[in-house]
Amino acid sequence: MLKAPVAEELVWAGVTRPLAPLVYFDLNHYIQLAKASRSAAGHASAGNRPIAVLPGYADLLDAARRAKAEGRARFPLSGVHFMEVAHAVPSPRQRSHVADIMEELSAFSYLLGRPFLVQMEIAAGLDRRYNSPASYVPMPLLHSSALWAFGQRGGFKFVDEIGNDIEPQLRKELGDEAYDNQLAKMNYIRERKLLEGPQDREIADLRERGYAPETYATGAQDRLNFELETSTILNDNPALRRGRLRDLIFGRDVAHEWMTPFVRHLKQREHDGLRHDLLKPAEMVSFWAAMPQVQVAISMKTHYHRDPSRVWRTNDIADIDALAVAYAYCEALLTDRQARAALASSHELRTFGAHLPVNAREMAQWLDDLPIIPDPDDQVLHPLPRSG
């Protein structure tokens, strides 16, 4: 028996979300959907050849469009999408095509970022441990801005040269309808540019203004180095891979990734006059065992570290970050073969219940089987009640 198993009763972040099921696609599937969309529209490749579309993606594109139009599913993006489009799709033309299908299916709806969801899980977990009322107001799981993935709502604020709010003045001058239309247009342009990234000709000027996309890669490299250190420990002690490997990953991951925000939250509780005494060691283990996305990440890392020949890359870190949220807070996700195997083989995650289709055709069939929901955008607390 594991000393640090996933808790039977998970503690979810206090977030509201739509009644419609949430469906998450990895970037590689959006790339294939973009090809299917362009092929269906009669476009050719750069060499004037037919666009090569992998089997099943034309069906998936049709099924996703129907599910979105009928309110049977929603297709949110993540902060990892936002960063990956800029790094994994080098051509501005290709980025634009991928952004087209992402925009169409998501309507620029983004999941709240993992660091912020974990902070809310910590707050909910401590409230339960202390048997105290909720210490924060529920937040939306989804919001219509890429900045939501980084804990910011986005949007524009109009001020004069000394910082005074001039929205009332502009509304009076333009009229409410014209003002709202102009604001919507500006928001659209911002979100589109954030998603598809800059054109090559824009990069030099943006760098003078502080644009530095490599900062993301630097942070990912630091976290990759931690996993490489774990691999070295396991290579020096092979018996650990055959024993309580998940316990080792559990302890290292919590200590490295989450103890700083945990202590920061305790200090905030103290500042707010809330109970904040430290948990006993056994209580601490149980506390972290109930954190949904923390446990998804630990299970994925355990699966990957069990293979001594695995070569870790920064993409693994990004995938784990994205899927920790998607598997915990979405109803279905289509990912790559390795990530799917890590999730599907982690029996300790069986209570999470997210659907893991094997391929695009299976995902399409799952979408087509979803029922009509009378009010799909009604907001409810996560998680949704399970049927059956």
C-alpha cells in the first residue's frame, strides 16, 4: 500500500464552470484540425499539393463544430497552448492557421492557470482541515482571455495622462453601443495577437519593448533540471524504481513545487486573522493527497520515471502542467500516446473519470454521443455531478 495514495475524497478548487462538458486538445491535435479545416475549405499546401490530413481529423473537426454550435461541449485553451504556439509552430503563416481553429472552437476561452488553481486547492484543503468556512469567493474556471491562464482577467482600462478613469467620458462622447463595439474590437485584436504571436517583421520592435519569449524556456529548463536530478538519483539507486517510486516522487514534487505557495498561504491566513497552525506530518500527507492536479502531475512523473531509458525534455514539463489541469478539471482530453498511457495506467487516478480517447475518431464519436443540455452555459461549482 502506498504511504502517499490519492485521497478517496478529493478537495477541489472553489471554481465555477459551465454545465457543458469541457474538452481539451493538445497542440498537436489543433495542428491536425487546422489542416483538416484548410483541406475542407479547398486550400492546398505551399507546393500546391493537397494538404495531408491524418485519418479521423476531418471527422473530429465536424464533430467538434457540431458540439460547440449545439452547446454540448466547450473547448477551452490553456496557458501552455499560448506558449507552445509561439515555440512549436515556427512559421507565422502556420501559427495563423492554428490560431484560426483554436479561436473557432475556444472563442478565446482559457482555463485558469495551474499555479492559481493549486493555491485555491490549498485554501480549500486547509478550510476543510480546520473545519472552517470557505476563506475565498469561488472564481471562474474559464475566462475569455489568455491572461486568465496567468491569473489576470485581461481587458482594457482607459485613463488620462495622470491615471484617471475616463470610461464615463468616452461612453458619453461615443454612445454606449459604439463604445462597447470598439471595446469588443480591441479585445478581439488583443486576444488574436496573443494567441498567434508576432509576425517576423514585428519581433525587433517588440524586443526593444521587452518581448522575451525565451524567459518561458528558461523557467521550463529549471524545472527540467529537477526531473533530471531525480533521474540521476534513481539511476544511482535502481531499486527505488521497483519499490515505492510514487512515494519518492510525491515527496520531492511537493517539497520542490508547492511548499513555498503553501507557506505563503499560511502567512496570508495569519494576516487575515484565520486559523493557520501547521499540520502534523500525517495530516500534511493526507492534505496533499487530496489535491487533484498535484496528484495527476505526480502520477505522470512516476510513470515517466519508471522507465530508466526515458529522455526528459522541456516539452514533458509543459505537457504535465497542461494535463494536470485538463485531466482534473475537464471531462475529456485528447493527448499524445505517451501522455495518455501515463494517465490511463495510473490506477490511483481512476476516480477522476476524464475520458481518454485513443485517437481522433474515438474523440469524434464521444462528442457526437454527448446529449443536448438545456442551459449549457449556466455556471455551477466544479465538479459536475456524475451521471449514473
